Amino acid sequence: MERASSAIHGPFYITTLLEPKHPDIKESNGQICGGGVSLYYSHALQLLFFSYTQGKNFISPLKKIVTELSPVFPVTLRSSNGAGKGTSPSLCQWSEVLNHPGLICCLTQTAGTPVVIMVKPDSILIQEIKTVPAKSKIQDMVAIRHTSASSDNQRTTLILLCEDGSLKIYMANVDSTSYWMQSAFQSVSVCGGVRPVSQRKPPKTGTFKLNKKALFDFQCCVPYPY
């Protein structure tokens, strides 16, 4: 400890810098990529998600506290306005879908457009959720894992609330999003003496019309350079 760390100078903090190593992460005028936007850590995947103001988004494995992040993988979202390179939006408000490992939901910082990311061992699948008409601004979203109405299989659904009050439903493509749902990755527990729960008829409830029901499949894929 140095003399400058003496208690007579008030409280002090010991800080460790975590440096991500990637050619696109550069410092200019004291700021890295124009400044930070959002940070999220997935305990299930042991991955760190972070984004910068200049529209640069990254994912890096983080199993323990170290001083260097490596490898770092870019998450590039194709521009929906037909612009050229360098127009990828910054991502924020990351979240995971309960009981569906590997599926990450987030929003673009400026437009608030929902983006779904599927993380696999060898690739990152990215899908921007677009509404029709395009002027129907999205106010909020929620992703749920539930039993399919037509079978006993589990499905993942993304529900969007638009500015005009309409609800739009998007179904996850099973083939593209079920990698971590394989039996090889699922824990098995044995419970003895458990009696089956009797099936009851659900109570009648009011209904409302949903504007849209569609599958979301991933429009681009970022391979891991392993």
C-alpha cells in the first residue's frame, strides 16, 4: 500500500481494470468506442454482454474475475434502413428467457426495436423483430416459455405491446433455438412418491384479438473463430 492510500485521506477503493481484447475496441480522447452503453452477465452461459455508443456490441466468456477479456466476439446487427457499414445500433436492456437457456432478448438503444440472440457453442444467431406496419412503435415486450396449445411440447413466445395498443405474437423457431434444450444438457432429478396433479378445467375468461402471429427465424449468424 502506498502513503496516498492512508486512511487520513478518507475512504479509497481498490479497482481492477478488465480489458477486452478486440481490434474494434479502441480508445480515443479518453473514451473507448465513444463510451459505454450497457452491460449484462449471464450466469447460465457464463458470458458477459456489453455495448458501446458507436454501435459496437460484444460477447465474451467470463468464468472468473481476470484482468483481460479474451476471446471477444462482435455482435453485429444488420441495419434495417438500407444504410451501409458502421450503422449497427447499440444494444441494451439484455434479458434471458426463463427455462430457455441460450436465448437472449435485448433492445436497440435509439429505436427500441426488439432483438433476439441465440448463443450456440460455435455461432451467434441474431434476429431483429420488425412490426407491420413499421410505424407501429413497440412500447414493451416479454418472452415466455409455455406449453403449446396444440400439443404437450414447450414453446417460446415473444409478445410485443405496440403504441396503438395492439399485441403481436412471435413464435421461436424450434430448430434454431432448441440447442441447449437437448437431453444431454438437461439435469435429471428423481423424486419418489410424487402423486400426479389432477387436471382441472380452466375457468372461462374474456378474449381479445391478437394482430399477428409469426415465426421469428434468425436473419444473420456470427460464427465463433475457434
